[in-house]
Amino acid sequence: YLRLTKVNWISPISGIEGVRCQIQVALEVEKFSTGLVFPFEDDTAIVELDEPTDLARPGTFVAFYEQGDLLGGAIMDEAPVKPPVGWESTAERGRAARAVATQSP
């Protein structure tokens, strides 16, 4: 999954359990992925893509959409980040994403 910084939400979302949406990596302008976004109060987020992308690089812009509506965007801080042990349920993913978000790169 991907660690994001400078997250800017047009439509505020919250919830440690994550938000399922379409995700567009700037280098893949014609392609959308789906995945879970775990937003945090410090303008960071963790993204778990359903299918990995090889174009995910630090500094790349990422946008989030729901049914074609732009939810927000962010800058990729680090990619990929290795999923922690216990990455099973959505609630566990939220807790694990919080732990990864607070780790130093």
C-alpha cells in the first residue's frame, strides 16, 4: 500500500476503517484503480490498492474519486510500504495503516 502526505479533501471523509473509492495515479491518466483510503487527521493517508501499480513513485500526485466525483488528492510519500502482519479485516487494516502512517520513512 502507499503512504500519502499533503492530503486535501474536497468532500471530507473520515473513518479509521477506510473508504472504498477509485484511485488515479497521475502517471496513469487514463486508468483508475480501486482501493481503500485510510485518512488521518494530520493530512496523511494510507492507500491499499486492489491491484498494485508499478508507476507508484514518491512525489507522484494521487486523486480519489467516488462515482466520478473528485473527493480529493495527495502526494505520494513512499511506495510501496510493506503490509504489516495481521492485515486481515478492514478494522485491522485501519489499525495497521495508522501504525504505518506514524512510522518514519
